[in-house]
Amino acid sequence: MTLPKRNDFKAAAIVAATVLAIAGSGALALTRQRDDSADPRGWPAIAGMDTRAVIELARRLPLSESASPDQPWCDHSAEVAQVLSHDFDEERVASGGGGTVLWGSDLTGTWTMVLERPDATSCVVASGVGYRDGASPRHFFTSAGLSG
């Protein structure tokens, strides 16, 4: 799933909410599972690329307002944080290697992997469902194709 612009990112939230609504009681059961049985599902920000390749691409991309639609959403780090917090109720959970950061929401069950660059730009490189508080961040980095 490609999420290059804020509007597309919001559309992805609607899809994720629909998936969670369809899952119904199954989603509730997921929140009660033990940490060692976390089963997040995720996908890279660009269909057909693995997350590591998306990260390498995102290291040199301009902000998405001046970029092509076949790239991850990149914006000022403060804007990315505001969107993840406000639109998805996600909060910063853990840092991984190479500038990657996991955001997640126990309320919506969504998670987002962000590359934070030294130039105060952040890019969404992967996202998914199945997040719950208390789950090991390692499960989500692994689901995104990263070692965490």
C-alpha cells in the first residue's frame, strides 16, 4: 500500500478501521493475547518493495508536497507526529536501528514505522494492524521486515 500524501494516509486509516470493525470480537481477543503471541500484520509504504528498500529511498526524498505519488509520505517531523497522534491516536513506542521509530495505538490497533532523518523530515516506511500496548516492539519491527 502506498501512502505518499496526507489524504492517502487518512484513507488508509479508514481502511484500517473497516478491517478492525469487520474483525469485531477477534480484534478484542487480540488485545488480550500475551506478548509472546503478538501477530501484527504490516506492509511497506510502497507496494512491491521491501521496507529496507523503502527506507533507503526515503533517506533522500523531498517533502511529499513536491514529490511523485510512488513514494512514501515524507513531511516535517512535527507534521508527521501530529498526524499520527491526532488522526490515528498513535504514540511513539520505540526506536529501532537506522533512525526507524515505531508508533502504535492500542485504541485503533494500528502501527506505523517512521524513518526520522537528521534534517527534521520523517517518512512513513511501513504500517499495519494488530498493535496493542505491552506487545514487544520487536514483533512490529520484524513484521515490517526489520530486525528492530
